[in-house]
Amino acid sequence: MTNMKAEEKSHSNFEVKIGDHRFQFESVSFDEDAITGGQLADAVGKHPISNFVILQHLKSGELETLRPNERVHIDNDGIERFFVIEGDALFRFTVDGRSMVWPKPKISGEHIKFLARAKADDELIIDTEEGDELIENDQLVKIRESGVEEFKIRKTPKLVTVQYKHEPHELEKRKYTTEELLEEFDVPNGYKLDLITEEGDFIELVPGEKIKIIAGLEFTSHAPRGQSS
């Protein structure tokens, strides 16, 4: 009897998770360790199968398409993850060089990070002609129909403390434009921002100037010349 139960268990522990475009997953068990894309679609009632794209989420974080008659082996070392999503097109992008395909023209930053197996507090960056752009978790990203969008995962930036009018402010350790600093410090409209040097000199920052933020910098502001502060 014990052997029969053990044998029954060995034939019913091939569990997978199948998700949709909202990243809602359903757990499904198979009694064999090799299944087809068609079996995956059938397990979650997606018909006709020609209207759906079947994807395997690899342990590397990459996404690969599966044909309905293509067979894939289920790894017992961990629960396999798949997607069955309605669509007839594939939009391509990469995350840190890892290849991804998605059947919808839009996907959120949070979901891209999930696919890339990034940590919750990691940042998602898209490579643009103007430079790196931060993608928020709830931000929908439109994937180009042609070409390949390129994303990067970046660790949460290190914060450093600077002073503005003798009050501490935590900023990312990076370069800021004058305009960004004016906004960060909530400087009154029209006022000018000054960097205070170690010697106590005041250097007025001009529009578009970039300042590398490091710990200990001091700033202040003043009204435009000719006006009282």
C-alpha cells in the first residue's frame, strides 16, 4: 500500500504555473514530465489555440515561445512558469541582454522587473537617445513594433546627504542639472541657486549646468539681482 501511494505521488507532482497578461497565475499539475504547448493552453481553457501565444519563462529570466505541438520538459527542481496570452503579434525587448517576447504592445515596469527576476527595490531603466530613463513600477511601457527595446536593471541608487539653507536633504549620488536641484530643494520661482564652496564662496549655478552630487555639499538660494530676498 505504501509503495502504491508513493508511486501515485511520483506521477502527480509535475506542477506548473500558467499566467495571463495580467500576471495572474493558476497552478496546474500534470502526470508526466514532458508536456506540449497545446496541453498548457488546454489546461487553462484557452481556445482556439491559434488565437493565443504560449511562452515559457526560463530560469534565466528570458521568455521563449512554444508551438502547440512543441514538447517541453518540466524540471522537478522548481515550479515551471508559463504564460498563455491572447494575441497574434510578438513585441521584442531585452533586459540586461536577456531576450524577451511579449504578445501585447504594452507592459508595466513592475511586470518587466518580474520577468527579469529583479528585486522589488531594483530600478528599471530604458535606453533612449536622450540617455537612461527611469521606468516606474506602475508605468506602462509601449514596446516598438520594429526593432528591440533595451532595458537595464539598476540597483537602488546610493543616497547622500547635502545641505540646503542648513537643512539636510538626501539625494542620489549622481549628476543633477540646475533645474533638477531647484525642484529638489523647492526653491522659490525665479530665485537663483548657489553652491557654497569649502572656502565659503558662493557660486551661482546657471541653467543647464550639471553638478555631481556628493556627500557634504552645501547650497543656498537668492532672489534675482536687484530684488530683495
